[in-house]
Amino acid sequence: DALGQTDTDPSGQFVMERYLAAHCIMFAFEGVPAIYFNSLFATANFYEGVKETRHNRTINRLKWKQDDLEGILDASDTLAAQAYAEIKRVTGIRMGQDAFHPNATQYTLQLGDEIFGLWRQSADRSQSIFAITNVTASSKYLNLNSINLIFSENWLDLLSGVMLTSATKGLQLAPYQTMWITNKY
């Protein structure tokens, strides 16, 4: 619910994009990411549970019935099914990257208030990943000079499959879009 409607997106038009951006940022940080079971499915807050138990922590403790969860996941048009599929895809990509090892080097990039960025580098220094996220409800341009890509190498956005070449001067990021740009793929 915290990612549903915001001051900059009062209609909730970008709820899925914001959900994915938040998780992609979390998955890019060094360490081992943890995720609540219900977060896998973008589950709404469980207000009824809070009323029943009188414990605020119940807000994210919805108890699923197996048939209900399977039914929701089988219907690919549900928010839960889409969220789960994308989290599975993103974590699968993350697991195959040496630069996302829990102990890999991490630097925070200074890209302003509208774009969040981390630079991760594998322990053997062979892989770099620039994890870049537009944290706004509008499209943003990022000049690649601001992250110092070395164009003697080819670069690929792991999430979209888009290849960056030496002719690429900048990136146009959609609202809440994340790119994981790497030199090793």
C-alpha cells in the first residue's frame, strides 16, 4: 500500500513500476537481500488482521490458503502474478552476477534527487554493474558521462537486454525504470 498512491502519482498509475523499482534498489545493495513472503506478490496491507490481533505487525502477515494463492498466480493478469513473475526474473538475473556477490564492492553514485544509483564491482574487478533507478513519476535523462562508463567495453542492461554502444550518450529512463548496466554478460 505504501507504493500505491503518492503525492506525485495520486492515481496510482505507476504502482507496479514503483514496486519493482523499490525491489530492484534493494536487490542492488551489497549483502543478502531479504523479502517478506507477501512482498513476493505485492500483497496489500492486511488491515483486518491488525483489527483481529491488535498487533501492528500483522499488517504484512496475511495468511494464504494454498488454493487462493495458486489461483491468483495462475491468472497472469493479476498484480500478484505479475509481481511474482518479475521478482523471480530479477532475482534470477541477480544470482548470476559476480558484482552482486554479498561482499562485492559498492559505491553510491551522486546522480541527484531523481535518479538513484549504485556501482557494484566483483571481487576480481572483472565485472561492474551500474544499478540506476529513476525514482520519479516522469521520464528522466541520464548523461552517461555522470557514471563514467568505459566504452572500450560493451555494456548491456541486464533487465531489458538493451546493448549500449560508444554511440550511446545517455539514457532515457521511464518513470521508476531500473537499469542494471554491466560489462560482463
